[in-house]
Amino acid sequence: MEKRIAVIEGDGIGPEVTKQAVNVLNAVAAHFGHSFQYTYALMGAAAIDQTGNPLPDETIGACLESDAILFGAIGDPKYDNDPNAKVRPEQGLLKLRKTLQLYANIRPVSTYASLFHLSPLKSRQLEDVDFIIFRELTGGIYFGKKESSADGNQSLDECVYSREEIERIAHLAFHFAQKPGRRRKLTLVDKANVLETSRLWRKVVKELAAQYPDVTVDYMYVDNAAMQLIQNPKQFDVVLTENMFGDILSDEASVISGSLGLLPSASLAANGLALFEPIHGSYPQAAGKDIANPVGAILSAAMLLEYLQMSEEAALVREAVNWTLLNSFVTKDIDPVNFYFTSTIGELICDYVSGKISGSVKRENIELRKSTII
Ligand code: IPM
Ligand code: MG
């Protein structure tokens, strides 16, 4: 197959983890006889530095002309620490989501037995954890009216949701809960005891539930969900929630896997366009050091392959990632003492995909590429 992929590396560790994801896509293309054509585009602080605009029109154009978008990370401390900054890197990503109508952000959370000992949670809480967060991505408080009073002492962020916005993502989540291998359970996370928008979410989801009689629906307040995610994460199958709650809960959920660096995500639009990005941020302290975890980006590439109907290819990438984790080939976020570099993990995953690593891998050769910083 021939596919066009827009690549937005973004800021901080974005470029180095995205590079590994692209290398893996190239290994997949070579192995399966596909051809991927990449168009690189700017967004975030990188775009502000070069053009003054966090989302140049060329970037939107490149995305619209592609079959899928691969994105790295966004954010730069020089803007974080300046509350008066008029232009911010994050505006680029938010505008891209809104412009392309990427309304459904899908964040799968799973655990790896080989990493149980590194998680702050106990092993018995980690077994059989496999859930997926459906986060609404183009509405709510992120996109409501924003105002500050003239004297700068009062500010407003409005949270608005419409029935249509809730229905379209709820349908996706219900369909997903019905897929083979799922447990047909959907949990709506809201704050319906306080917020009017949450009461609308509950009303709409309750109505839709009648169309999916084989899916069990339960409703959970977000504060309780934050606790339950840590206390008993295996109870969740499909979690459906609004924009801001989904942002917060998905970072929390990453702790279950062992590292924020492991989790991928997909953002889908109604017109069929989709963007794939790791859920982590730009981690500026690690930028350029070759220590960031590329797995979130590489698993995002696997989700991209799945979306392009390349299921076998996606499965091979996931198998390669599992193989590295199982063999303790991990980056510093997972093992601060015995760690491998970003590029080494990327190479190993590419080698696995290309069939260069068989069961009898020469571990000593790989050990040579291990960090010597202890
Ligand atoms: C995410 C990020 C973004 C968000 C930021 C960078 C605007 O945290 O994708 O989870 O809040 O949506
Ligand atoms: Mg976030």
C-alpha cells in the first residue's frame, strides 16, 4: 500500500521519539512491501520560533493532504513560566484538533507483567488491567469562552457541551465496547452532582444505552474515578469522559502501566482523518539527551497502522515492543540504573520488525549499547 503521512515532531523530546516511530514505520514498510511518504510540518514552540505562529497554514494543509498524522509532543518552559505570553505552543495543538475536528481521543491502558515490579501499584492490582479511555477532545472547558477582567483580577473559562458532541463520541465508545475481546462495559465519568454539562452527558448516555442493550453502563463521579483507577483498575473496560477529566485521568492511568512514556493515543475525526500521538508531554529536561521513552510514540505508530487497515503490521510492532519490555530493554524512566538509550530501543524494535532478532538474540551485543551512566 502507498500512504501519505504528515509528521509533526513538535517540541522537547517530540523530534527524537517521533524519529524512532518513523524508523519503525520504515521497517514495517520494507518488511511488508508498503511505501510511506512523509511530509514534515511545524507546530508548537518550534513553529513559533520559525514563523511566529504555533500552527502555520502549511501544517493544516499537510495534514489535510495526508492519510494519517503522526505527532510528537508540544510545550516549552519558556512559555509555561510566562502567564502573559500572547502566543503559546499548546494553542497550535488545540487549534489543530478543532480545525480538523478530531473529536475523539482514544487512550488504551494496559500493563506488562515484566514491569509490575516498577509500578507503584501492587502486582495483584495490575493483573488483567486492560481499559481504554474515550476522551472528548474538541469541546468543554478547553474550547469555551475565555475572558479576563480589565484589571486582570478575574478570569473565566466557560464549559459548554451540546447533545451532538456527546452523542458522536458516545456512539464510538459503545461500538468499541461491543468489539470482540472487550468486556462490554462502559463507564461514564462525570461530575453530575455538581455540573450542568455532566448532567447532560448522563442524560444523553442513558438514552443511547438503550441502543446497546448488551453493554453494561455505569456512572462514576470523577473524584471517585480518580481513586478507583488506582485502587481497582481492572474493573474498567471502556471509560467515556469529557475533555478535561479525560486529560487528567489519562495521565493518572499511565502510572498503572509503569510510565507516562508508554502510552499511545489516537484522535479521530468524523471525516476519517486521524492523528496519532503519545500521551506524554514534551519533557524538556530530557530533550536531546537520547533518554526519553520512545514506546508511546512507537505504539502510536502501531495505532496508525491499525487505522490504515494494516492489522498484521500493527500486531508485529506491538509484539516487538512487548519483546523489548519482556527482556528489560527499557529507557531511564522505567529503570533509572540499567537503562538503554531512546535510539537503541528504537533500533531493537526495528530489528525485531525486520526479522533480524530471533529467539537467540546475542544479548552481549545489545548490552554494549547500554548506558554507562549509573
Ligand atoms: C494532552 C496534553 C494536551 C491537552 C496539552 C498539551 C494541551 O496534555 O494531549 O493530554 O491538555 O490536551
Ligand atoms: Mg494531557
